[in-house]
Amino acid sequence: MRPLWTQVQDAGLTALAGAFFCPEFFDHMHYWLMKSEPDEVSIDDLAAAPRQRVPWFGVRNYQARNFMRDAMQLGDLAFFYHSSCAEPGIAGICEVCSEPYPDETQFSTVNRYFDPKSKSENPRWWLRDVRFVAKTRLVSLAELRRYPELADMRLLARGNRLSIMPVSEAEWGFITGQVLGLNQELGS
């Protein structure tokens, strides 16, 4: 599959797309934060999964879906964030390792992610696979809030409930370097 921005250019939609996308956004690696409830899929589950790879299913917010479907690229890195648990926080790092494809849970009437308005010929919900990169020490939400360098991080904004969100290159570098003490191999 060709990069999204190339497809937009080829279709002659750059003027329209320019209102929504910046072409430079598609020219380099991006960083993300992806939330998962650890009782459903934890960083340890990802590490133990076959080929250390899982589909990121169950996203039911349009903005988060659009990030995953339209903006993520193969090879992008993400913080694996444990949410809705006793101590939420960054628990590891994963890598986007598939193109987007329909989330099958939307079609299963017995699944909690079932969407009766979604049809197989026109799916609403998409996912990507992620693969394990590293387990880190838990960096709690409270710890992240202590760093002035992260004051503008989307995760820390009041009322933010997105399950998938972009992380700036500066935020990624600060967290992987200063907070976690990891080396340059993780894209910082």
C-alpha cells in the first residue's frame, strides 16, 4: 500500500486534504500513545503473544479510529499505556506492524465491541496490529504530570479520554531518554 499522502496527491485532493493533513506529517516516523486495559491486553500479554503481535481491537471513538486508520504508518512506535486500572501509566513500547484492516469484533453480536450499525461491506471500525518492542518500568500518570517538559502532552489535557493519540517527537524523546533512560534505538 502506498503512503496515504501519496494517494491523496495522486487523487488530486491536496487542496481538500490540506485542511485536515499536513503533508510533512506523512514524511517521517510518528509516535503514539495507545491505551489498553491490562485485564484485556497488557504489555506482558503482548510480549507472550505468538510472534509478540496482537490486533489493536475495540477502538470505538472516531478520532482515535482516524489516527489508527489514516495517520499511523508501518514502523511507527507507540507507548503501550495501561488504563482503567489501579495505577495507569506507560508500561512499554510497541510498534505498528500492519496496514489497517476491519476490526472483526464490530460484527460479532456476542462481543462487547459489537456495532449493529456497522456492516461488513462498509465497516466503521478499523484496527492495526502492533508488535512488542520493550517492557519498561511503569511511568505513572502522576509521574508524567510532574515534568514541565510534558505540560502540553495530549494525555495530560483535562477531559482527554482518547484511547489513541499522537505524541510529539520532543515528548517521545524526553520520556524515552530522560524519564526511562533508554537509548537512541527507540527512535528518540
